[in-house]
Amino acid sequence: MPEPIRPDGETLAPEDVAAVAREDARVAVSDEAREKVRTARERVEEVVESGEVVYGLNTGFGELVDQRIPREDVAQLQLNLVRSHAAGAGRELRREEVRAMLLGRVNALVKGHSGVREVVVDHLVAMLNEGIHPVVKSRGSLGASGDLAPLAHLALVLVGEGEADVDGARMDGADALATADLEPLTLRAKEGLALINGTQLTAGLAALAVVDAERAIRAADVAGALTTEVTMGTTASADESIAAVRPHQGHAESARNLKRLTADSEVVESHRNCDRVQDAYSIRCAPQVHGAVRDAVAHLRKAVEVELNSATDNPLIFDAADADDRASGTENAAVLSGGNFHGDPLAMPLDYLTNAITELAAISERRVDRMLNPNVQEPHLPPFLTEGSGLRSGYMIAQYTAAALVNENRATGRPSMDNTPVSGNQEDHVSMSAQSAFDARSAVENATTVLGIELLCGAQAAEFLPDELDHGVGTAATYEAVRDVVAPLVEDRPIHDDIERADALVASALLEERVEEALGESLE
């Protein structure tokens, strides 16, 4: 089992989200984080006792903000809020997506500005550790006020309503909680709003997208190195001198990877003094393009790391001494309304990632074409990488699949550029950040498949290299990794299984592990 993840509201990383979401790492909240939760709750109780009118504690929501709620109805207000906002539609979230959202909600609450009771945090942690996964509809979030509808579906289970999946069995919320000896919660002032108001769906999906996109970039360097080798390309374009005079960090990292992967390659050395002056852009510009994608993902990573460790609900609870503008509260507590739930800080870099990862898939598809296309491929390669082409089609249609996936990515909308006012025009500018996250995740998955196709074709092209020439250190490991899951294509066969296995090789990180073992060091 992986090491426990300890959310503290300050240090949660995308890798931690992936560990909990995909590897079922356990979650444990520190005593220091618990103290922050207790302190914030004490401030909420103080404001409630004062009788002052404060948004989210004793008022209606959205357009109904001017409606005062009597103290005896505050608990019902919070329950009604969760029930009414569970208005999602579309497919249900995957298990890993629900777990990512749960962890993000825990981390935001323990930051100490949401004002929930400690028992709320404990229930969420127990749901993660005991495998109680709320059934959450994926569509309905506008990314302001946060991911309301999906988070409301999640919160329903806490009050014993809605549905949850426990070890593959679908059951109602109360029965699901009972499997972990938990009682449904009766929500108190601020708690319903604190549970549903935030960006945890967007941030959770974005964290997984960062992890997957970074893996895809490293796989692109690996696939590109093998393609460079089998097409008799040169690695001179990855020379550090070229990167040094245009010092984008991503460019330098991909260039170093390409050099290390092809180190000691007899194939590259065999044509060092040939008549070809330059390779096609898809080979020659791989460091620049892969590097630009790296820089885009680095931009998203920074935004995700900030967002995962942010207080994103509304209103937020502060010590009165720490608030410059005490809009409401008491002598010791300040309750400030703001817009930390707005998803644009993630929506924009997520759309940037979609654009960037589409370019990664596009350049990979162009390298596939250079290996398959008889009009541009090298003389030692047969058309479509099969003997007896004409009678056989080889990997011809694999490129069709790659092209279709690239086109799908290119056609994906840019949600952060759209806006639909809601809630009686009170919420008149929204981010669509959740849709940006779904689109980015889909784009990364499509790009991973395209890279798998490039690896298939690279390994097949390697079958036609002169027997006396050895691959480089990293490209040899790449070839062997592909051949461990896909046999050489001798006769035509349905190749959908080949594509799925190559895709899984990238997505599972097995390719990366095999290559790094051969290199004796990690890829950048």
C-alpha cells in the first residue's frame, strides 16, 4: 500500500491526489489541521449566537440572498441546500474522479476557513478509507459558484440520502454509511454551503490531468526517439547548444531526453555522414514542440497546486484581527463574502492544456505518417510497414485512428471562453471550469492512444532495420517493452488489440519504468 496522504490545507500535490484516487492510499488528518477546523467552527458558532445576519449562515442563497432565515430553520436550510442543488445530469463520475473530489474537499475544509465541524471532515475521510463512493452526476457545474451540483450529489450521502457505491454494490446513502459504522449527519449552520461551494471537481480532475499529461510528454519523447531512429533521422537537432540559445525549459528537457534515449545507437551513427541535410519538422522540431507542451503542463501544475490548497467556498471565516474589511461577524470572527469559488484560475490553464496536448498528438500522428506513407518513408521501410503491401494493409488504418483522435481534440470547444448567467443574473459570469477539466482529460487520453500507435509503428519499423545495427540504450528498451505486449505484424490481423495494449503501456507508466531502468536514471 502507498504511504498515507495527510491533507493539511497547504501541501497537497497532484501525485497525492492520484495516489488516493487510483491506488487507494489511506488518508489521515493531522492534529494541527484538526485544530484549524475546530477554531473556524468556534468562530461560526460565535456569529450564529450573535444573531447577526450573515450570508450562508442564516440567509437564502444566490438571488435569494435577501431572505432572512430564522435560527430554528438553519439546519433545514442547509439540508434543503444540498437536496436542491443535487441537480446533475449526464454520466456518473468514475471511481477515481469521485475519490479525487472527496480528497480535495477534505483538504479545502482542513485549511480552516470553511467553518464545518470536525465530524464532517471525519465522515469524508472515512468514506475515502472505507471505499464509500457517492454516485455523482458529472454534468451541471458552471465553475461558479464552484462545482455546486456535483458536490451536492457527494454531500447527499453524508446526510444519508443519495446513492453510493461500496465494493461494487449500489446502495442508498444511509446504508452506505452504515458499512463503516457511520451515522448520517445533521448539518448545522454553514456546513451545507461549505460542502457544495468550491472547485473540488475541477481541481481533482485537473490534478489527474497533470499527472497523465506529464506521463504522456515523457512517452512522446520516448516514441519520438524511436521514430527518429527507425526513420534514419538525426539527433543533432536535440543538441544542447541549440536549446541553450533559445532557453525554454521544456525544450531543454525534451532535448536531453531524446539524446539519452538514443545514446550509443548504431542506427543513428550509421548514417551520420549521409546526403540528407535536414529531417522533416515532425522529427527535427520534436524538442521544440514537446518542450512547449511541457511548459503548458508546468503552467497548469502550478495552478493546480495552488488550487488544491486553497479555501474556495463562500463565505470564508477569519479571525477578525486578520480581516482588513470585516464585512460581518463579531468581535473575534470575521465572515467575508468573496469569489474564491470562481473556476477561471483553473479553466484557462486547462484549456491551454487541451490546446497543447492536441499539438503533442498532432506531431506524433505526423511521425506515424512518415513511417507508413510510401511517398515519404525511407527506402528500407515497406509501404505501411508490411511485406507484400497491396495484398496486405499492415498498419495503414492505425493512422486513420490517430488522425480521428487528433481531429476530435482539435474540435473540442474552449469552455472558458463561454458564459451563461444564472440565478436570476446574480451569478452573471461563470467559468465553465468543470467542462474545461473534462475536455482536458479527454484530450490527454486521446493523445496517449496516438502515442501508443506511434510506438506500435516504431517497433514495427524497427523490424526492417539492418540486423547488424543496435538500437540506443533507451530505444532498445522501448522496442522490447512494445514487443512484450504486441508481436510483430507479419500477416494482417485486427489491430485494435495492438492499439489497446500499446495505449495501456503508456497510460500505466510501464513504458516509462522499463526505459528508466535501462537508462539507470529518470526521464525529465
